[in-house]
Amino acid sequence: MEDIKPIMFKVTVDGVEVEVAPGTTIMQAARKIGPEVAPPAMCYYEPLKGTGGKCRACLVKVAAGSAKDPRPMPKLVASCITPVQDGMIVENFTSPQVVEARKAVVEFLLLNHPLDCPVCDQAGECHLQDFSYENGVGTTRYEEERRTFEKEDIGPYIQLHMTRCVLCYRCVYTADQLTDGRVHGVMGRGDHAEISTYIGRAIDNDFSGNVIDVCPVGALTDKTYRFKNRVWFSKPVDAHCDCEKCSGNVQLWYRGDEVIRVTARKNEWGEVKEFICNACRFEKKKTSDWVIEGPSKVKRASVISANKYAGNLIKKPDFALKLAESQYKKIDDTRPFVSEMSEIKKSEDYKTLMQQNENYFKK
Ligand code: SF4
Ligand code: FES
């Protein structure tokens, strides 16, 4: 029998072509190519069905809709919920329009989000922090009063700080898809929308802790870990245990010899690989509870990797030194080093500079 080849669509993102199956979204196609072309995401979360379409962080330009109809799409589209067409050409980082629009999305997400990173437990692993560093501007045009909320205890292990929430709905999908009875959700609409538990009911089920891992900001935090440490001072280690409820594959976060936090392991997009149960997350805080596999791989660019490399790893490679030597002029300055102001004032250079200044202001 003749082999039937599956139909594949050719898509180009920022000049790089990739083949994907029909039904794939632009975001998934871009991720298949790699992080150099993949749009940022604040609400889309691949392991959770139905996520995406809430934050607009992933806007891209479709410069050609398909091979059959190569007209561009009239507006920027959310790449996480837009399926690809055969012959589609997408511009992400290469489009000045997208770069400009993303600045506005950052500004929008920061309208109500407090800039309390110095005291926020999520600092160093916050997606909004990364998103604004990479795509935002340092100013805002917002002049209205910002929304603020009291901190709320939702369940024995989780604290909600709604002021930081960006309404991505990830925690709602997590509760819907991992547990039997979701008791929290988004109440209200528009400027009044907020995450809360239904009539004060607490989130209390075996997998509730996963909402902490999926929250892109510091709105949902682990009460057993809050204010214990800055994440870049702790050392992540991969470990596993025999667990009846979940895979038991976790990441232990050490401060010295003490396990100060247990989380699920995440992939290169910052998404949980396997959700873990509350017993693993909150109750096994001793090294003897785990089989240690070794240090977790942390992206070199992440602040979490700071101070964790041995000296020989950060030594500048030979080729870089040679290149610097060949491309930069050697500074030939034999003048004596003088730091006394009275001495500096006597020098000819100083006098010339002062004269130039005077002439300039006279004009
Ligand atoms: S609490 Fe966190 S995960 Fe839930 S909607 Fe807000 S930002 Fe998203
Ligand atoms: S990641 Fe696409 S809209 Fe939020």
C-alpha cells in the first residue's frame, strides 16, 4: 500500500521557515524554530488547554496570510490563538510595528501592577519583569489612581495578592483541569475584574499548589516560602520521590543545607512539565525525603544562575581577548594620574576646557 504523507504547512517566522501540521498556532510554529523568533507569552500556557488570547503580549504581524491568498492581515494578531496557513509569512521581532505595539502592551499590563519587585517573592522569575525589561519603556502615561487590594489567604498554603494579578486566567484553567471542584475564578468584569474564591471558600485540594507555579507574576505565592529568600541566592536541584499522587519529579530550592521551597520542574518556556501534588510541594522539606539527581539546568541569562558558576567557567575565552586586542586601539597615555582638584586646575587641559565652556555660554 502506498504511504500517505501527512499534509504539512510551510510557515515563515522572521525569515526562518518551518513545517508544521494544520491546526498549529503561530506561537507553536515559532517555538518549534526556537526562542530567537518565539513571541513572549503572559497568558498562553501550553500544558493547559484553552489558555491564551487574554494579554496580547504575543502580538505578531502576518505579512502574508497564505500561499493562496498572500494579502497581509489588516491588524496585528495574537499568535497564541491564530492558526497557521500554508505559505503564511509572520513577522515578530523583525517588525517595527510589533516592537512598538509590545511597548504599549507592557505599559498596559503595568497600569495596575505595582513596581514592588524589591519585596516581591516572584522577582527573578517573574514573566512580567522579564517581559517589561525586554520589551517595555521606562515611562508610563497613566495618571489615574491604581487598583489596590488587601492580601487574601486562599487556603492553608496560598496567599493571593490581587494587586499584582494580570488576569491571565492561568490559575483558573489549572484549577479547572487538575482538580475536581474549582472554587475560585475571575469575578466582575473590566476594571472590576478580580481573582477570588467563591464566597470565601478556600482552595483546598491535593493539586492546589500548582496555581503558584503557573502564575506569571507574584499574585499567588507559597505561604511556606514567602519572604524566606531571594531566588538568586538559592540553588535549584532536580530530585524525585516515589509518590502515589503525582510523578514526584520536582525541583528543590536550597539555602545552604535547607530545602526552602519545592516546585514543579519547568521547560524552556517557563511552563510546568509535570504538575505535582501538595504533599510533595509543601510537606517534604527534608533532603532525606528525596532522591537527588543533581543541579538543575538554569539559563545562563537568568539571575538564578548568578554566582553559581565556578571561576573557570566565567573566564573570558581566548578568542574574545584576541579579538578585543586586534580591534581596539591600545591607549597610549603617559600623563601622570592626578586627583587633587587644585592640581587639576593648574593644568592646560583644564584651562582650555573652561575657556571653551565660557565661549559656549556667551553665545
Ligand atoms: S492570580 Fe496569577 S495566574 Fe491567576 S489570573 Fe492572576 S496573574 Fe494569572
Ligand atoms: S500570550 Fe497570546 S494573548 Fe497572551
